[in-house]
Amino acid sequence: MSLECKTNRKKISQYINKRTASRSSVGDLKWYGPDGNENLAVTDTDNASVLQECSSVYTVEPDGSFDNLGL
């Protein structure tokens, strides 16, 4: 293979493309809704919605809910 790469560039391109192709995707997601029933997200839009709901990093706190540090 290494000797052919100088003379047959198409062969090395095919090898590289085959090895670097990404084949991963997000599978169907299951979650429990507010009613307690198990739901299944099968479309990309449903999967995105489920992941968006689960990926909350920040919370909104009401005013005045923080403890004084006494500094």
C-alpha cells in the first residue's frame, strides 16, 4: 500500500476516506413525561427537544432567594 500511494493517488484517497468517515448518530431516546408515561423520540426534532430539556446548566432564581454571606 505504501509503495502504491506515489503512483496511484486514487487508491490512497479511497483508503483515507474509508477510515475517516463518521458513522455515529444519536439513537432513539426514551424519557418519562410529566404524566409518568414512557415516551420515545424517533425523529431528529424530538431527539433535539429531549436533549435540550435535559441539558439545562443554569437555573433562574427568584429575587431575594440568596442567603447573606455575612461579609
